[in-house]
Amino acid sequence: MKLFWGDIHSHCGITYGFGSLTNALGAAREHLDFCAVTGHAMWPDMPELCSDTEFLISFHKTGFSKLRNNWESIRETINSYNRDHEFVTFQSYEMHGSTLGDYHLISPDDDLKLVYADNPHELLNKLPGSRAIMVPHHIAYASGYRGIDWNAFDRTISPVVEVCSKHGCSMSDKAPYPYYHNMGARDTHNTVYEGLRQGKRFSFVGSTDHHAGYPGSYGDCKLAVLCGEKTRDSIFNAICAGHTYAVTGDRIRCDFTVNGAPFGSFIRAGSQPREIVFDMKASHFIDKVVLYKNLRPVRIINGESLTGVNEKGRYKIRIEMGWGNNQDLFTWNGSVKIENGILTDVEKCFRGRSILAPSADLSASDNVNSIDNRILNSDENGLEWICQTVKNISPLHPSTSAIVLEVEGDLKTRITGKINNKNFSLSVSDLLEHSLVCPMKPFNSQSFKIYQAVPQLQYCLKLSYTDADREKDCDFYHAEIYQTNSSCAFISPVFVE
Ligand SMILES: [Zn+2]
């Protein structure tokens, strides 16, 4: 089984988002294993028309009819990017719901029909013979205000719930990334924890809900899927089986099992003890890892206790590019060679433009998502890349892009490279002490930063925990991982019956 990374909820100019569909699919193919580009399709209980809602209703209706008029060609384009074992696409469209909350449909079937209904069940009933699921999203908005109605939740049509996106994190009211979009605040009645507390059973996914055609845009959430191969059927079946988890930013890898069964499983344990094994590889310094039983923390590891520095082995080195005062794209050309060591992995943290929804003062062309973010070549000796960035939205809201290298070697391993016209050469030992920040111009400048190296002992962790106590008819165990750069992973529960 392997982990694959994707985004099953993102938008572009096929409805009321921005940017072309082909740019969106091209960007996704560059850094994801799979994606869905979702068309906004319907809002059966849309608010009444008044002067306050005029703009809202108008852009929704225009977007919905755009999708209806172009559905055949959109479906064909999405299908044309699907290449099993290389890059997988899904068909998808979205139903807003003031009272039931918003859901998006995803399907592996290219002949999927665009049908209209009053609720998620009715929608699927109108698609006999199609394989499809309905994923609730931005669930923690207030009831009646497009937050989830847990009473109406049905795991048979919704095996997974989107627990984080560009809207924020819906896990609980204590979770990081509270809601700050113009749709309002996070309500404790409609969180993931509340659904689990009420006995609902589902797995976690993250997706961006990006509206400027950049699926998987870094920092806006995505999902990991555990399955056998990178094909539509394998990935879709694993999502239906709940073998998924959510991350907000970095690709935190996690193998989490109870009695050998992976996240999302339903198992029977009888009276035998539950053996929980948790093997994780983060992308940055670990801040905290928490194992929960029935939403109660039973094992907590604080990052402060991870102080080991391996003198040989693996190290993570992050190179982040951006800053400056430019609204237009600034281009970065980078290359790195590894001496006395090898490059074992490269993680791409590429961003699109940050747009969550249309507003009256916003316009953008189909080219808004024409952004050249690519690894040009890489092998165990080094890599070359190109990426493009714009100024940060605010000091607390970055627009940077990054790559994260994993190198294997020792303290003398050297990272030598060039980014635009700036050269650098640093040993692992140098990077364990200090970062390197390099502005390109004397003032208000684009900059790059090579972060302090993270030693393997501070980003890899293996835990096991034995629990002999049966508390309920169905106990469940889930895990949460936090890094010091505020990336987190929400690992789906294993339900023990
Ligand atoms: Zn959406």
C-alpha cells in the first residue's frame, strides 16, 4: 500500500471561480497524484433576492448556468487528463445547502450526468448506475448558514468529511485555523468532534476549496489516500473505504494502525487488547503528537522532548521563496547539488493565487492560474526547479512557495546551489546551527530562505500503545500531528466494534 496526495474539491473559471480548467489540471498534475476540479452546480434553498443578496445570487446563477452549458466539454477535458499510474482525475460538482450544509459529489465515471436535486440523497438517487459519493465541506459554519446538519448525515453516501480547507479547520473549536471568511465563525455544534461525539462514523479528508484554479495550493489543505496503485478505481475505492486523512500544508506521512488495520477501518476486537502503532515522518520539527481514544487524549508527545541530533542519517532542508512587493509573478530559478550525501526526497510546496470566493471588487482573467511551478529535473545528486510567487497578502498570510529536500549523509554533507543570481554553499552542520536568508534587492525585496536543517530524530517518530479497556460498543482512536510551522495532520479514526 502507498500514500497518494490529492485535492478533491477545488474551483476555477468553469463556474464562478477564476482561471482556466486546463491551467488548473496542468498545475495539479505537476504536484499532486490526483484531483477533482469541482463545478458549482446548484443551491436549492438559495436565500431570497433582496438588495443585500443581489450580488451573491447573481454570481451563483451565472456560475451554475455556465456549468450547465459547458458540462459535456468540461467532462471531456477532465477525462483527457486522467492517466492511470501517472495522474488521476475525478468528475465533480457541488450542491450548496443553507439548511443541510454544502456537499460536493465526486465520481470516477466519465459519463457522469449533471442532475439537479433538493438534497444529497435525492441527487444520488437520480444517478442510478453511477459511482459517486457526497462529501460535506466547511461543515462548522452555523446551522442554517451552510454548516452541516449532523442529524441528516449519512455515512453510506458520505464515507469521508472535509475537515479542513481554505475556509479553516472544522475539527473542534480548539483547533488551529478558525474560520475568518465572510460566511462567519466556526460553531461548536457543527464540528467534526461534535459529529463523532454523536456517534457518526466517517473518515477525514482535506481539500483546498481554492477558487483561482490551483488544486492543492500549498497551505490550503489536501488529503492523503492509502491504496495499492495510482489509478482511478484504486483511489476512489480507498476514499469510499475511508483510508484517507487530512493535512493543512506539509505532506506529513503517517502509518496509523489498530491491530494492524489502517486509519478509516472498522474492526472487531472482542476482548483482546488494542495494539495501536503509529509510525510518522513529518516534514518539519514536530511540535506535538496526540493519540485520542473517543476524543480523549491518551498519549501526548511534546516536540520539546525531541532533542536528539543525529550525526548521520537524514535531514530535512526547506528552501522557501517569495516576499517582496510584487502583485505580478516573480520568477525563481534554482539549482542545488548535494556533495558527500544524496537527495532522497523532494516535497513540492507550490501555491496558486489566494482566492476563496468572488467579491464585487475582484476580477481575474483565465490566465490567473498560469503559474510556472515545476521541478525541472532531480536525481540523488541534486535538482533544478522553477517557481513563481507574488507578495504576501499580509504579514500573517504568506504567498511563498517552497521545496523541502530530504538528504541522507552526515554533518559534512554539503548543499551547494544557486537561486537566480545568488550562490550558496552550506554544510548540514552549518544548517543545524543557522538558516540563510537572502534578499534579492536592497529594499522591499523578494527573498529566499534556507531553513535550519531538521534532523531525522526530530521529524520521525514511532509510537506504540496498548489499550486493554473496552469503554463503549464502538471505541475509536484517532491521531493529530502538529509541526512547529503550523502544518498539521488529522489522522482518521479506526473504529473498534
Ligand atoms: Zn466549493
